[in-house]
Amino acid sequence: MLRRKQFWFAIMAILPTFAIFGWVRLFPIIETLRLSMHEWNLLSKNKPFVGFQNFIELFGDNQFMDALTNTAVIAFGAMAVTIPMSMVLAAIIYHRTRSRFSGFYETAVFIPHVVSLVPAAMAWKWIFDAKLGPLNAIIMGLGGDALPWLFDPVLSVICIIFLVSWQTLGYGVLIYLVGFRNLPKSVFEAAQLDGANGFQSFLYMSVPLLKPITLYVSVVTLISGFNVYAQAYVLASDTQGAPGRQVRVLVLDMLENSFQNFRVGYAAAEAVILLSIVLLLTMIQFGLLRGKGGR
Amino acid sequence: MSATDRARRTNFLLDVTLFVICILLLTPLILLIANGFKTPQEMLVWPPTLFPKDPTLENFHKVFTETPLLRWMLNSFLFAILSTVAIVATSALAGYIIGKFPFRTINIIFILFLATAIIPFEVYMIPLYFQVKALGLLNSVGGLLVGYLVMSFGIFLIRQNVIASIPDELLEAARIDGAGELWIFWYVVLPLLRGPLAALAVLAFFQAWTAFAWPIIVMTRKKSFTIEVGLANFQSAYTVDLSLLSAASAAVMVPSVLAFVLLRRNFVEGIAASGMKE
Amino acid sequence: MTKSIRSRALKTAVGLLLAGTVTANAQDVVIWGGFPELTGYYERVAESLSGKYPDLNVIVEPIGLRDHEKRVALGLSSGLDDATILELIGSTANRYIVNDLIQPAPEGVSTFVNDDSNFEAFFQETAKVNGTVYGVPVFRGQGALFYNTDMLAAAGLEGPPTTMHEYDEYAAKLTQRDADGNPTVSGWSLRLSGGGGGIAEKFWINLHQYGGTLLEKDGDNYRAGYANEHGLAALKQYVDAVSGVKTVTVEMPADAAAFQREQTAMFIRESWVIGDTAKKAPDLNYKTAVLPRGSIALPVNLYVSGGSDEAQTAAWDFAIAANEPEHLIWMLDNVGWLPNRSGVDYSGVVAAKPQFGAFVDLPEDYVFFTLPSIEPINEILTRFAAHLVDAYADESLVGNDAAMLEVLKASAEETNKILNRAGILAK
């Protein structure tokens, strides 16, 4: 009767979206899982089944382990920088909501996020340039030594963390801002009456109450950190015209294995590992941040 | 000092801090634009100058006449608009259904949507490429779109919003009055979703605008590049002209920044209205 | 009501989708090249064909080499829509031929390539697999030493270095340093970063001068050939230059750009530098010299795939037209890559630009080497390069022969593992 009619409407209405989803998401994902157990050089007609061989080989492959380490460092690094900074920035901006500059703050903070990745990376590439960039100029002006930012293995990873954080900061601030706006005023008023100052109420009340927001921001930042590609491609690329030390990240390794080494099955296995890591980390974050303090 | 004076002083300090931080955040982009106006020789000067001593429009002139930059921007724009339309349409409908029709089957579908959201696109990019090729959609906006037709986060956002701000009673009342489901969706639900849909539109637009890994394998003809891909290819020639590159990047950056500045209010309000508390 | 809106929207969407589509017409030929500086050359050849093929539309699409290889892989594996001329190094084309993704050349083209008066055997072989012709040779990359005559004179050096030992001496004398002893102008610019395979390739050139080789051939199989005294000598040279005497460092400007701006005194590279320098630093005083033992030779051929039969015919005609003496001479003069065709009189160009001498006037016993046409060659080079990059940055290797040999041995093991996986490891 009525519920049946609604049920059929629901199914019909969601069918187009689900169909698209199936074709552009589910099908390729399953195909990737399938490919990871085969060996395929992209060109030939045969794709022999190899079981878990690709995975076993991956763990002995030091280029892959390199990529994995770099990517993990970048992702966690960016997350470690973004979450506290965006929380604090959002708190301050929220405190000054009534200032006529609040629009400017919100916009300025988010602009790095909407700027195309490639121009942004190029801007930073110049800044970090060891011989021509203003960063080293400032350091030397202050009496320090110029550093080979984009050539040193550790420093170039730091540069990428910088770039990624710079881009995700705005997103984090915006989400936290919304979170702050939705915090219940009553609790804070009570705390103020009890004598808590701004800083205390921030640390002991806002932070725990914002746990669900923190969860969301950390999941999003971590996932996009593990997917870093364009930034490494441009900033730490090793093209002849603009050399630097190439920072090997997972997506780059995957694409190289597919299109330069012609080992699509191997690359698919890498993709599966990336997927598993991301899933695992997401579940851990949910476990850590969800249970307490959320509403 | 009175309490209000103290408050005003704190506010002032906070404003200054925020101002400085914001300027710092924008500095790389300002420098990029400034570099676009420098001559190639000035780019090599040490210590580097912040603003061009000898500004020239030559780089911009070269960029617009020697590269199909405008064509690339058009491609990016077309792609972004179409992707936005598709994502908004699918998210609105799917989000509404998942939010207000909690049947078992629908919930399972929702979990599937969520689960795949976590999976990075690059993971399944390659099989998807072959699917696109099979349809003959390489080097076309259609092929680009295939990867950007739905956004799991969009569906999630609308669902949250639908649950938080559309009371069941409203829908029931309409049904009792004899309205059809589609009519309810179009005339009752959609208008109420205006805020979050606008926010979603902004997100979707910029997601497509800044897409990189997918366009770079789907588009192989120079004319069909999107901006990101076109610019990235700039720097793979043997010797790179930094000032030219900066000019190209600046030219690309300005429209997107302008667009965002105009749309910011919609965006923030839209996210806020979705009630990010789950 | 909603239906009509929906169908209108659908029609607009389809219209927009098609608007964004770029396809070529039947008489279109697309050229995919990995060397953007050759655009002018291809355009000239296209123009010369406009008499025979008035409707022919040649679309030249050169992009950076790495992206070029990627698009060729993707394009050939899924089938090319338009008749496409592919500019490929012989060793890269091999894998496509072996997988039946590139078809043999038509008879007329075969005859042209097999004609000994057109090409020497070395170049014919690169365009053939098992005796069948698949492509048309066009140009090659070949190395020589470039040196700044002003800087050599200022350092009191006469003439170019002729042995590897002299290279080291020259490098030390030509390096200019600042008050703290840090090099500001490198004596000999080495490839220390940039482009996975490139680093290994350049190392191989130096290795070759010491009498070594990266991959030893044994019948149809290969093994790593650098974990020995030759490899050690080459690696030592790099390590000493970067970490020992410090005549060059990773972050210094390098390669052609540095040479043109006088930030390095000498470097080894291919002939395109001549064309590039003429445009970017026409007043630079420099000469070229042959390398002590021999050089790399990377022949590039043109292959055709995809499109209608008539477009393919036009494409093959283009490949042959590209070998017309007038176009080849233009290419040598204006771009700098070395044409492979025999029997063409390049003396005019060489007289006007004597720097070409080191590429064409070669000693009798000059030994060439090239990249073997095996499937995993790219992977082998890239992985070896990764080890090299780490070694260059490792200061503890200076003077430590045993440790350097260890590095080479570890990498050789990896190389052999890859060869084994591809089934071509020599026993």
C-alpha cells in the first residue's frame, strides 16, 4: 500500500545514481582487485593468474617501500600540521566573527584550497628553489646557510608536507568554523560564570566537543595525503628543465609501474595495498575519535 | 583598564595576528603573479626580487598567443560545469532517498556509497580508463566526466541535511494532500536544499577544476588538455622559462580565485546548514 | 512537465559533450613526438606534402618524453583512432611490435629502408624485428663533450680532455669557488638528478669510456655487467666529484641551461644542444670533442598505426618525406639532432657550425653502444638510477672502494632479478 509505493519510488529514484555508481566505481574497483592477482603488461592479450605473487614481490621491492614510507610521512605530517592549526585558526576567526574582516579571513584561508594544484606547486617550487628562491634569500639574510630544499631527501618531503598542509588548511578551518558555530552556547556561558578564561574553555571544552569534526577532518586529510600525486609531480619532479629530487609517492609508483614498466597487475596490487591502508586507518580513526564526546 | 578595553585590545591583537597569517598564506600566490610580470633575466637574479623592477607584459602575451591556454581553460570550465550539474543532480536525489526512505535495501546501497568514498580514485583509475576507451570517449569531455559524475560526500551531505532540516511531518502532510513523490521532491524538498546544494556545487566545481591524475591519462591531444595538464606539460621541455610558467599559472589562477570570492558566502552557509554533527 | 525539462537538459548535455570532443577527420595524420623542438621540422615536411595530398591535415603533438611514452602505451594498447605517426626509440618500439600492436611497414617503405645506400646496417637493424621492417629511421641521439673555450683558456688548459683521467683534472681546474670553498661554477656538469632512466643512461656513457657496459649480452640473454672494476671506476669518478673534491653538487644548475649561462665549463650531451644554444646563447664560445672511447647512439624511428588505409598511406609517405635530404639538412641546422640517412651532404652545416664535427667526424675505432631492445629496459634503468642517486649523496663512500663495489653489487642483483623475471637472464 502506501509503504510499498514509497519503497518502489525510492528504488526507482535511486537506480540511475546507483547504476552510474556501479559502472564508474564498483566495477573498476572489483576489476582492480581482480587484476592484482594477475600479471599483465598492458599490451598482450594474455593475463596469467599469479595469485599473491605480486603482493609478495611488493614487500621486497625497495622502490615500493620507499614510496610507502614517503607517502605515509607526508600524509601523517600534513595531518599533524593541519588539525591543530586549523582548529586554532578557526577558533580565533570565530572569536572575531563580528569583525568586518571575517569575510576576508575566511576567503584568504580557503583560497589555497581552490587554486589549481599545478600553479600552486609552481609558486612553491620557486620559493623553495635553492639558488633562486626567496626562502633561501631570507635565511641567508638572517645569517643562516642556504638549504637545498628540493634536493635533500628529507627536506623535499618537508616541502611537500608544507604544500599539502597549506592547501588543506583552509578546508579544515572552514569545517571547524561550522563546528564552532554549532557548539552549544549555554555550556560556555556556564563555564565563564565559573571563571574559566578563553584559553581554558577552548582546551577543555571546545576540543572534546569538536571530536566529530576532528574525526572528519583527520579522515579527509589523511586520505588526501595518501593520494598525493600532483604536488610531487610538479614540486619534487625530476624533469630536466626544473630538476629536484623526485619524491616517490604511492600513486606515482603505481602509474610508473603501469605505464613505464608495463606491469599493470603489479600496479593493481599496489592499489589494493593503498586501499587497505586507507580503510584500516579510517577504521582506527573512527574507533579513536568516535566513541567519546560526540553527540 | 576596563573589561571592554581589555577585550578590545585582545580583539585588536587577534585581528593583527589573523591578518598576518592570512597574508602569509596568500604570499606564494602573490609572488607567483608578480613573477609573471618579470623578464626571464630578472627571474635568475640573486637575491630574488619580490616585485618586478622592469615589469613586462611579454610573458602573458606569449602565453596567450603561443599556447592554447584559452582553449584549455574552456575545456576545464566545460568539464567542471558538467560535473557539477551531474553531481548536484545525483546527490540531491540519492541523498533525499537515503535520508527519508530508510528501507533495508536503500541502507545497504548507502553503505556501498560510503565505503567506496574512502577508496582513492587513483586506485581504480586504470580499469576505468579502459572502460572509457571502450566507449570511444577518450580525448573528450565525456571521457573526463566518467570519473566525476557522482560524489559520495555529496550524497552524504544531502542526506545529513535532509535528516536535519526536513521534518517528516512536512512530507506526510504533502502526501496526505495527494501529492506524488516526484512532485514532493521537486517542489517541497529541493527548495529547502538550496543552501547545501549551492555549497555542494562549489565543492564539485573546484574538485573537477583541480583534477589532475585522471585528465592526464584521458586527454592525450594537446587541444583537449585541461588547464592542470597543460600547465604540467609546460615544465617538461628541456629548459624551462620560469617567468613564462608563472605567467601561465597566474592567468589560470585568477579566474578560479575570483569565482571563489564571489561564491564564498553560499559555500560557507551551505556547509553550515548541513549540521556537521553526526 | 518534468519530462520535457529533463529531455531538454539531456539534449543540451549531449550537445555540450560532443562540443568538447576532439576527433580528427579521415585525411588527418597525427604525429606523436617526444621532442617538442622538432615541431618546426615536422611542419616543414607536412608543407612539402601539400602538393601531393591537398586535403592532408597534419597535427603535430609533441610533449615531454615521459608523458609521450605513457600516451603511446595507452594509445597502442587500446587502439588508435587516427592514423598516428609515432616517434619511438627502437628499443621502446620493440615491445609493441612483439605484442602485435605495430604492424609491418608496407612494401615500398621496406624497400626504402633496406636500401643500403639510404641507411647503414646499424640503423636498418633498429627498425627491424626478425628481419621485417616496421619503421623508418630518422635521427639519433649521440653524445659528445661540450666545453667552454673561454673558461678553458682562463684555466690555462689547451684543447679538450682526451682520457677519463684528464676529465677529472680538467674538472678540478675549471671549478670556480667562492670564499668558503663552495663551488659556484662546476668544472664538469654531471647528471646527478632528474629523470629516472636519464641518470643511468649518462652513467653508462661514462662507464663505456672505462670499457664497461651496463648489460652484458650473452646470445639472446643478458646479465648485469657493471659490478666490476669498470663500474667501480665510473662510480668513483662521480663520488669523488660530488662528495670528495666537490667539483659539482646536486643543487647546482646543470645541463644545457647551466652551460648556456656559463655556470659550468663542460658537460656531455647530444647534438640538440647546438641548435638550442644558437637560440638561447648565441654568443657563447664553445667547442665540442669526441669522447675517449665511444658514445651512446639512440636511434629514433617513425612508426605508423591506426586510422583508415588512405590516411596510413599518407602517414608512411610522410615518414619517407621526412628523410628527404633538404629536410634532414634543415633539421641538423636548426634543431641539431643527427639524421641517420647516409649519402646526404651535411658539409655545409658542419662548416657553418663546426661544433657538429664531434658528432660526424669520428675516429675509426669509435665504439657505439645502444639500449638493448628488451622489455624491462626502462625498469632496469630507473631502479639502477635510484641506487646511483643515493650513492651520489653518500659522503661516506669517498675513498671507500669496497663500499662502492657493494652498492654496485646490490644493484646488479636487482638488475639480474628483473632480467630473470623477464626470462632473459644469462646463466
